[in-house]
Amino acid sequence: MPKQSPNKPAQKARRSPRRKASSVRLVEFPQARGRIVERVELSADSDFPCVSIRFTDNTDLTVVINPWLAFRAAYSSWKAGKQKVLKRWPVFRSVGI
């Protein structure tokens, strides 16, 4: 890599080429790892639709949901990388704004 002239401002790092857009996105919440869940609440209130996960240490993870989306929940067991759905709930639609 050639040396940069001291008179030029530092160059920004280049981004790697973009991968093909995927319809699947994954968001992880590392702050919740290892915490004990006290309760989980789903609110379809049009003022603040959300899923709230309360932990026993009095912390809370709240995920706000856009009201035009449906919420679908499943409780699963994972063994050897395979999912076995133990319980499914009906689709829950909040009242739009």
C-alpha cells in the first residue's frame, strides 16, 4: 500500500462490496444473554405497541412494533441444530393508528 502524503487528509476505510440483499434480517440482543426472565408482555396499544421482556434483576428489553405488522410467536426446543415447535400462538394483529 503506498504511503499517504502528509498534506492530504487521512482516507476513510473502504467498505467491502455489498452482499446481495436478503429478506431475512437477524438482530441479536447480547444484553439479555444469561438473564432470568420474570415475565413477557405483548401490548397492542395503538400508542405504544411492543413486546416487553422483564428480567428478575429489574431490567427490561422492549421491542417496539410498527402497528401495521402482525406478531407471530412460537416456543421451540432446539436439539442438534433442529427446531421442534412446542407451542404456536395465533397471529396477533395490533390496531393500526
